[in-house]
Amino acid sequence: MGRARENRVVSAPMVTHLISVDLVPPDAIAAMKLRAAIDELCAEDPTLGVTTGPINEIVLQGMGELHLEIAIDRLKRVKGLDFEVGAPEVAYRESITKTIEWNYTHKKLACPPQYAKVKIRFEPGDPGSGFVFENAATGGAVPMEYVRGVEKGLAAAKETGVLAGFPLIDIKCTLVDGDYHDVDSNVMTFDIAARACFRGAMPKAGPRILEPVMKIEVVTPQEHMGDVIGDLNLRRGQVQSTESRDNAHVIAALVPLANMFGYTATLMQMSRGHAQYTMTFDHYEQIPPNLPDDRGPFAPAAALRW
């Protein structure tokens, strides 16, 4: 008798952390104080995040360069904390472009023996869908309690991509078939099999690196429009529209976040302090394949300025 399909989005989180920076305090005590202060900031501002790096190193996450600059200024000037600031890093992601089915059998003659077999279809998901898992195995090929192990293993495996180790997004994984043993199979063996199946399939599924693209709105006097548009074009920006607003002009564009470092200072200089801008996340998209080395996704970013 066939088993009903189960389809649910495991993770399609709201995008809040697009850039991160390493904060390195001088010692363990300073690190504890810094972490406590950052936790307070994160409680006030949910778009800030924090993770732990190497020894005494703390990674602060945010929506953009200015967002992190303001937070770090508060930590240094208001809280009086001492730490070094590393170069900002963009939160890239990975995804796939091809549909592929992959088999994997986990068989280990241990004590106790281990056995699990899975056949999983991997396919590109809809933009913004995150990670979708579906159980399409029929006839009791994989008992439902073991399907949970498959789902858990895939959810863990997608956190590390095959190109540069970035998390995978917008991917659908369907358990098509499998096999188990009454004694040698359990949730753990299917977790292991799913992870190995994922790692085996991804290099064949057309993996690509994705970059965050931001929606930029610049308000500038007429005389600086040409310079502003020219600079946005140099940053791989795509101007979407221009319009008049009161005595100024508004330029709307889509620009990769990696090319927006230092934009505040550049805009101030171009407009002699008369222009301003806002920036919000719009979407992730594939990085162009033939970027020059100095404009590529992994070129060193300029350090934040303090």
C-alpha cells in the first residue's frame, strides 16, 4: 500500500545577515565582556547576529557595512570595549542548476551492523524557497521514523556547499526510494546515508555560487546624477528607474552587496555631501562566471574604518 507524500519547507528563513566581520579582543576576559555587549545589541536589533569564531574571536553579522559600522561604534565608543576589527565578508550562498537522482547505500559491518539505502532526487527549488524536503517513497520502502533521519541528514548536509563551503538554498530534495533492515537500520543510519548521498550528488547537479543583490535608492541633486549612475554601473549595478522628487532626483538600482563597500564615503565625495541613499536586500542571484579577479566574490574587501 502506498504511503502518502509529505512535503514541507524545512528552512526558508528571512534573510537578515548578509555581511559579517571578525572582532578580536585582546584576551579571554575582554572576549566575555564583548560577547555580553553584543548579545545586548542583538536583543535590541534582531537584524544583528553573532557567532563564535576561533579562540577569543567573535563574528558580528548584519545587513550591510553601515549597519555594522554603527554597531561597532557603539561597542567601542559607548561601551568602551577594546578589540580589533577584521575585513568584512559577504554571506554568499550556493544552489544547483540541474536535477539529478542519486543512490547511496550505507553498509557497515560494525558491532552492531549498520544498513540504510536511499535514492534521492535533487532539483533546483523556487527562488526564496530555502530547503524543501518531500517523501515520495512508496510501499513502505523506508519507514516513516527513518524518513525523519533522511530529512535530518539532508538539512545538516546543505549547510556546507561543494564549491566554497557556503550553505545551499533554494533546493528541493525528494526521497524516491530506499531499503532498510529490521535489525541493522535506524534513524542514525539513514541520517548518515542521506548526508553521503547529498555529498555524492551535488558536484553533478550544476552547483553555482549566489551573491546577495541589494536594492539601492539614491536621492541626489540633478548636477550629480551622471556621476552617481556612472559609479553604480562600475559597481555592476543595474539602474531600474530615475524620477524627480521635489528638488532632487531619485535613482533606483540593483547592486551586488560585494560591490557596495565604501559607498557611503564615495557618494559623499561625489555629491559634496548633498546626496543620500538607502539600501535593502532584494534577492540572491548567480555570480557572473567571468568576473575579473579583482571584482570577484572572494577578492579581499577593504577593512571597515575606525
